[in-house]
Amino acid sequence: MTDDVAYVLGSSSPEIARLDTQAAAIESATDLLLRRAGIEAGQRVLDLGTGPGHVAFALSNIVGPGGSVVGVDQDQRMLALANARRDEAGLGNVRFVEGDARTYRDAEAFDAVVARLLLMHLPDRGQVIKHHEGALRRGGRMVLLDYDVGACRAEPQIELISQLREWVLAGLRAANADPTVGTRLAVLLREARFADVATMGVQDYHAPDDPRTAVMFAEVTRSLAPAIIGAGIATEEELGLDTLQDRIERAQAAADAVLLPPTVVAAWGVRR
């Protein structure tokens, strides 16, 4: 989601790079969860808050040439990048549309509506779900994917990781985002009266010599730094952004610790 009002992290070049790193880190989880949720070949799918197109391209691979994907975002910079990447990949079954992911309506019904890492930024998420229920054909699927950031930890415990988790949680909340909304996705779908609601989460385990979690923690902390500092959660000196990734890697190696990034949670339900 790249709405200037709802999305605290923006669309700067460093944020786009962070989104690319994040998308690569959760690519396998996303593919598994989309397929488990019932996305399949031949479907017409709407991707809400598409950003630079990561989920739209994953959907394109699943639905194949007999299906189609519409990605919606209102950030023109993100859409320009998504269009360029689509053209470079030669994907004829994807189109991107400028529009508000909360209120967009297409002329044709969809077999599925997908939103990944969108609802955490929306205070009116229940209304958004109800709005997009109307975009689905009868029997169509609403598929929601989001984070449970509270599930992050190191085993054995690392003080720096525990502190960063608390700073990130508090920073997102200070910016009116819900970092643990993934735990309630199924509740939201039941409240919207979807049928056959199911949910599951996928969490990676990163070995002591795996730098992915260090990179993710460092980049999201850097993107959230203005909110964290502005809310008085931590100072610039406490964050120590210039050395943060190195400190995480050294602490992980010293503790021989496995790092667990946020759980990617999915919930899905069928329009009655």
C-alpha cells in the first residue's frame, strides 16, 4: 500500500529497495499461502496496494496465460516501476491501474481479491474488506496476507533483537499501523460474513550464518526511524543505524542464534 495518508514508509529509493528485499524474503511463503488459499490457473484476480508489483507478478505466475491480474495503487512512482518490470518480463496477463486500493471498483467481477501487507496500514480495514466483497463474483475468494511482527525473536534470546522488535512494534503503532494484524485476519473475514474462513501462518528460521533477518531488521528500522525518533521511542544514537546491521550479525554469530522474522499470516474466505 503506498497511500501517502496510510503508508508510513513512503516510496523513496531506499524504501523501494527495502520492499524488494522484503518481497524476496517472503516470496516462498507468499506463493505457498496464495495457492493454499485457492488461487489457481485461469482466475481473474485483483491485487490491492500493488506497489512495485511483487504480488501481482506472483499471481500472474499462478493464474497463467488463461487468467489475468489487475494491480491497483495510487503512488505513481510505484506504478511506473511496476509497469516497467511487467514490460521487461513480458507479462501480458497483468495490468496496473492508478487508484485508491480502499475504494477502487472495476467494471468486471473478480474470482479473487488479494491484499498483502495492506491492512496493517488501514484503520478502516473492516470497511475496506466489505467494499471489496462487492468486487467478487459469488463464490469468489478474499485472500488477506499480513504480518505478525510480534512473533519475531531469536533463539537463544538476543537483547538487541528483543529491543529492535519492541522499537519496530512501537514505531508502527505510533504511525497508526497495526504490526500484529495478521493474528486477526480470520476474525475480520468472519465479521464480514465470509464463508469457509481459514487461516495459517508461515515463519522462516534463519541460521546463524544467514544474513537475511539482519538485513530485514536493519532496513525496516531505518525506514521507521523518523516515526521512532519523532515519537520519543528511541533516539538516533540508540538506533545506531550506521552500524545496526553489523551489530545484529555479530550478536547472532556470538550467540549462535537462529533468528525468526515476522510470521506471514494468511486468511481467506468465500463470498456467500
